[in-house]
Amino acid sequence: MAGNSYETVSRRKILEFLKKNSSQTVTAADIDRYLAVKDSKVNLTTIYRYLDKLEREGAVLRYADGRGSQAVYQYVEPGHHCDEHLHIKCVKCGCILHLECAFMGEIAEHIRKDHGFVLQCKNSILYGTCQKCSGRVSEGESVSF
């Protein structure tokens, strides 16, 4: 019984952290640090298993980080249809925007028709600098605890 409630509390806190930081990607290590601050230390393997479950359910997206060395995750609100649009990520503050624009169909069709390539949008990110950071010198913001 105690193990079950412990798992429920841990999962609730992981989901809380993901939602709180939904405008950017986070790592399993970020989640681990958050849980430690909240006195809910869990095994890193448990965090990865829950992230995998959330990914299968469509609640999080997994990307390779900008360097391609580790997985990063982003909570996705229901109804975003991330398999139908690209994402853009600011290299300074880490925010991710969903390109839910009408022209996405045109881009996908052009790439398919003219280049013979079917675009996989779900985990695709274009990198650049957001309008807010364009004038910023600092490296940006960190994840919220």
C-alpha cells in the first residue's frame, strides 16, 4: 500500500514540474533535482519510466537536446497535435513554440512533392532566437523550481 501512494505522489510531482515548465524542455536530471527540493527523491530509472509512459500517452514530447547528447522532454497540453506542426526553440531562453500555422500543410506538401521527403513534425525543432531574447546578452532563464 505505501509503495503505491509513494508512486502516486511522485508521479503527481513529476507532472506538476512538467506542466510548470511546459514552455521549455527539461531533462530527467532537472526533474530529479526538483523532486529532491520537494523532499520526494525517487530513483532516476523511475523518472525515465514515467516519462516514457507520458510520451506513449502523448502528454510529453521527447527531443534530442541541442547538442544531441541527451533526451529532453516537454509537456504538451491536450489538443496541440504536435505530429502536424514543427516547433521552434530559442537557443537563449529555451522556450519552445508550436508552429500551429495554416502554412504548415503547404510546407509539408512542398517537401513531399518537390523533395520526395515526408516530414516528421512531432519531434522536429528549428533553432533560433525568440523576439524577447533578440536583444539579450545573457544565456537566458533556467527551469523553474
